[in-house]
Amino acid sequence: MAVLTAAVVVLGLLCLLNLAVSTAVIRRLRLLGVRMNPVPGAGPAIGDLVPAFDVVAEDGTALNPDFLHGRHTLIAFLSTTCSACVAHAPELALRAAGLGASGTQVLMVLLDDGADARGLRKLLSPAGTLLTGENALAFMTACQVEATPTYWLTGEDGTLVAELQDLDSLPQPLRVD
């Protein structure tokens, strides 16, 4: 019985040590800004052009790569089934007006199940250009974005300047040059 108790205590201590080391490694990676991409090489790298696309916005506007040329663009990839996206949406809607005033256009790509029970479509529509339904899925597939929320900043030439996971990482004031 004493051996079994000792084994359980040692195993418990090893588990706690593993947890502490894992936490330290994850914290260090976050501080270094290392992004753990689930699919190596997926999507464009910083400095690459945003992949070609041909979609229609919710307001009926046809969008293609020319949409990204001439202005800086914040592209927000969101989903109605993502709790973090739902939490980010009000802040994104508030910041969109300021971004527009600074000359940055906002393109929101909202994956939804059609019902939009959380009202994200209504909240985000006035904030910028909105893609939903099949058009959002086609755009997200072309860009090879695997997770939501994801935010891309593009330069005036349509190249990817930054990839962010939350709005708090968005430079204030926005400078993408």
C-alpha cells in the first residue's frame, strides 16, 4: 500500500511539473509573438499578395483583388459560431468608423449558418463591406484562413502587412506602412 501511495504521489508531482513547464513554454511563445499555425504554409505570408478572389458583398458590390488596391484594408475573418468572434464584433464595429476616417477600409468575412441568431450581420453591416454565406466561405477558402477570429492588414498594393488574432493587437493609431 505504501508503494502504491508513493507511486501516486510521484505521478501527481510529475503531472504538476509537466503543467508548469507547458505553461511556461506557451507564455514564452506568446511573448515572442510566435504564432502556432495548425497548417504549416497555409495562407499567404507577410509580404505576399492576398490570394485572388471574385465574390459579391452582401450589399451586391462585386469584389476582386482590385478592391484592395489604393487603400489600406483591415480584413476581419469571423464566424457566428465562434464565441471570441461574437465578443470581438461590437469592438470591431466601433473601431471601423475610426479606421474609415483614417483612410482604411474594413472588409468583414462572416461565416454564418444563415440564421444569424446572434445578430452579427445587423451589427457589422454598417461598419464596412460585409461578406456572408457562400461568398464568405469562398473568400476564406481562397485565403486559406483556418481559424476565426483572424485579422489581416493589407497595404495599398494588396499585400499582407500583418496577421493578428485579436483587436487589441491592432496598432493605434493604425499604421501599416
